[in-house]
Amino acid sequence: MADNYLEKRMEEYRAGKLVPKSRVVYASGAKREPGEFALTFPQMRVVVFGGASEFVGALAKSFRSVGSSVALCHTDKKFCTPLAQAEGCRYYPFDPVGDGCTDRVIEDLASRWGGVDVVIDLRGTDESGDIDYDSLAELLLLHSHPKFGFICRTELEVCTENVR
């Protein structure tokens, strides 16, 4: 008896008779609060020259998280080689005082990627223990967005509306 019932129900289900008449479809994705908006990033080609190792790592993770192609040019092979392998970046061992090193890297990336959209030159910056590198990397990612002017105006308008 039970087997017959289950078989009939399965046939009804396959025939589409058990589907509810009205469905509520929810959009997939995170719920946003009023006033929040989603920002989609286009495919960007990013080169990072020098800088503090932790900051370079935070930048690589931040840009790779939005689907950008990233090339790292750094002197610290022990840190950058595993980072590049883990994040899927290109790594160029880099001599910051060598003549023409930056030109050769940019030319190589232009031939491989067809150009470079964002160049981040951190040479000459020193490491400091009190900096939140992840937040700074996210801020730099936001500033590199092609429509950053619009984002600034939007934030400025929201801020001035809250003051009134």
C-alpha cells in the first residue's frame, strides 16, 4: 500500500502536478540595507611595485577577490612567490634601483594582457606596525574603480543630505 502511494506521488511530482500554483521568488544575493548599493568591478589589470610585504599581500588578495589580473614586482622572493602561487598572480623579482625594470615589466604585461589599467608604485614606502593593511588595500581598490568620480559624488551627496 505504501509503495503504491509513493509511486503515485512520484509520478505526480514528475508530471508537475505537485508544484504550487504561486511561487515567491527571492533574488539571490546578500540583502542590503536602505542606502547601500552594490559595486561591480570590471576586469582590471593591476601592477604593484615594491612596498611593505604585508601591504602587497593585502593588495593582491583584494584585487584578486574582484577578478582582477595582478602582477607583483617585489624584492622579497620568499614572501611573494608563495603569495603569487596561492592568489594566481604573476610575480616578477624586482630590483627597484635597476634602470628600465619598470618599463620591461610593463612591456611584458602589455604583450601578455594587452595593457595595464592600474599601476600601484609603493617604492620608497616603509613598513609600519600600526597600519591596517587590509582596510588600506580595500580603499585603494575602491579608488581604482573606473567610476570612482561617481562614487565620490554619491558619498558626498549622502553626507550633505544627512547634515541638513
